[in-house]
Amino acid sequence: MWDASDEALFAGFAMGDPQAGTVFVRRFQARVFGLALVITRDPVEADEVAQDAFVRAWRYAASFDARRGSVAGWLLGITRNVALDNVRLDSNRKARLDLSDAGELALNLAIDVRSSDEVAESAERHDALARVAYSLRALPDEQREALVAVTLQGLTTREYAESAGVPLGTAKTRIRLGLRKLRQRLEIHAE
Amino acid sequence: MNADGCTWVDEVAAELALGLLSGAERAEALAHMERCGRCQDEVSSLTGVAEQLLLLAPEIPPPAGFESRVLARIDPVPEALRPSGSSGTGRSGVTRTRNGRRRPPWRSVLGAVAAVLVVLVGAAGVWVAFADDDNHSQVAVTVADLRSNHNGDVVGQATVRHSSPPVVELEMKEWIDALKAQGEWPVGDWLIEVQDGAGGSAHYPVRLAESPAKVTLVEPQPGSDRLDMTNLTTVAVRDGTGHTWCTAKLNA
């Protein structure tokens, strides 16, 4: 069971198999909580968000499509949406967000940890992470910063524009070009 | 498709994929995408990229007891598998129970037998599971949509337990009842036609009055081919005149 693929565990979790559920939650909880914490900046809220994300993943399991992407990406996408739903309702959000540190914290953490040879990851997972990290690194700085801000840090386009001190249109362009370029880089690395 | 709509969606596709659009813009983009496959594909592709980006989220262990709190909130029947007013769309590997709830197909198949672990969720409308059988040995189970040969609608489900011999179960009572109510269901003998990957086909009598209708693949009708039971590809339901009413592709 501990060696089961992400997809197999997820299928077991979705159908309410307690053993598969336990292993599935253990496998992903640090990533889900990590993302929730990065976006919410509040451990108590992050705990709730992470729980909600797992519950939502289980509830909408039928909508997962293995042909479109990985379980991890899908689950983290849900986590991000739940976290954003929470923080965008929070009027104190701006006070809590230190926009000046936007950009590098999560990225550095992620890239430094994940691309290290010492990380004992499964080869497949390590490859997937390394591919994303390298592809992201290859982007122009401002595009990378914009993408990290609106994904891993949960900023809106407008918040990113304000934090970066650029017009809204520029922020939109950075996001648009950045995501497309990232796709291109990922395709190159996948070959 | 409208070229202006495409140009605009193309501009906002990345923000849509990243969940950054406002409600009104999002609704407008989605409305366009309903009519435009190209924009739909583009946004879907970018959504996949956005999800990959999230793989870089830092790993931070949650507070103690997190796992138990999550598992305590999980009910055995996911809401997504409950009736939502529509049926047979998309990944339809679910069936309805008597009380109207939907449940994963392997549960209806296996009854009291415990499904251990689904190892593969395959292409649209086909699920493959491994389950403990009564003798506690592992048996693969394929569950596939039965689709009407008339219009392609999902009308029920075919389940194949790959035991020796294999067992086919058909759940299509609601469809049969609906056709009966319209006077379109012929009276007479029914058959299932089972095909294998080598093009062989065999016919077995089936009693559709039962639900699920269960057929153990022994004693085919005369004239049937000898099937490769390890590589069954389709199950079709035919009436006594040879007309095929619905078909399940086991390897769709």
C-alpha cells in the first residue's frame, strides 16, 4: 500500500477505503498544508483549508481526469482554490500579507529542496518537480515572479501589480506570457 | 466560433487557468468556451501547466492529528457520486442504489465482497478494479458504460468479473423500464454478444428481467467462436431478431 501509485491511492481514498485514505492523506498532507500556509499565512486557517481541500477532493473525486494531469497537481489546485476562497473573504488579508517579500520565499524553498540530489523522492516525482523547477527558472525574472505570486502565494493579478509597482496591464501580460512560456519549456523537458 | 471571442479568451486564458478572473469575466469566457473547442483546449492545457506549478509548494508538516481530522470528515459515499440531476455524462463509472444515491460501480458489483483497491481508472466510462472474491483471491473487475447503439447515450452499465469463467453483469433496468413505458421494448429472447480482441464473438442467453442480469460465460450458443477470455473487448445486448440495442466497450 505504501508503494502504491498516487492514482491508485486516490482511487481507494475516493471510494472510502480507510487504509488507502490514510496513506493518501499522509502522502500529500505536507504539500497540501504547505501550500495552504503559504497562501493564508495563518497556521490555524491553513489547517482548515488543508482539511477542506482533502474533503473536497474526495467529494469531487469523479471529476479527476487522469488523462489531464497528476493527482498531486489536481489536489494542490483544489487546495489553492479553497485557500483563495478563504483569504479573499478576509478584509485583513492585506495587513497580513507582506507583499514586499513576494516572489522568492516559496520558490527558493521549493527549488532548493526539490532539486537537491539528496532528496529521497521517488524518481518519478523528483523528475516531475525538477522539470517544473528548471522550466520555471528558465523564464525571465519578472514572468517567474508574477507566476509564483499568483499561484504559490495566492495573490490576485491586481495585488501582484501593486506589489510589483507595475500597471495592471503589465501584470496581465507577464502572467500570460509566463504561463505560455512555462508550457513551452515543460514540453521541451518532457521530450 | 467567433473570432473576436477567441482573441479575447486567448488573452485571458492564462488568468482563467490560474483562477484569477472575476466572476463576470470568467462567466463570459466559459460561455465562449462552450461553443469553441479550440479555446477550451487552450485553457485546459494551461490549467495543466498551472497545476504543475503548484507541485513546487513547500512541504510543511501539518499540526498533530491532521490526518484523523480529515478522515473523520469523510463519509463512505462521496457527494460527487450522488445524483445531481444529470446522468451518464463524462466519467460515468457510478451506479445508482435503490435509495437514489450513487455509488462506485464496484460496490454494486461486489455486494458484500470487499473491494480492496482500485488500481486503475482508465479511459472515459471504463473502470478497472481489483477486488477480493469470495475465496479471498484477487479478481480484476471492469466496469464500462453501456451505450445505446441508437444515439450513444449511456443507458446502463456492464461489469465483467475476470474470474474463471468470467461473469458479466448488466444493469440497465431504468432504460428498459423507460422503453417499456413507451411500448418500444420487444418481447422475446435476448442475447449478449461478447467479443475478444482477436475478432471472435460468442452469444450467450441473458434474462434481462433480472437486475442486474448476470451471465456466466460458459455454454455459448452454437456457432459461437471460442473466445480469448483474457482479452474481452465488448459486450453487446441483442434481441431475438439480431438487432443490437446497446454496447459496452471494455477497453475504451
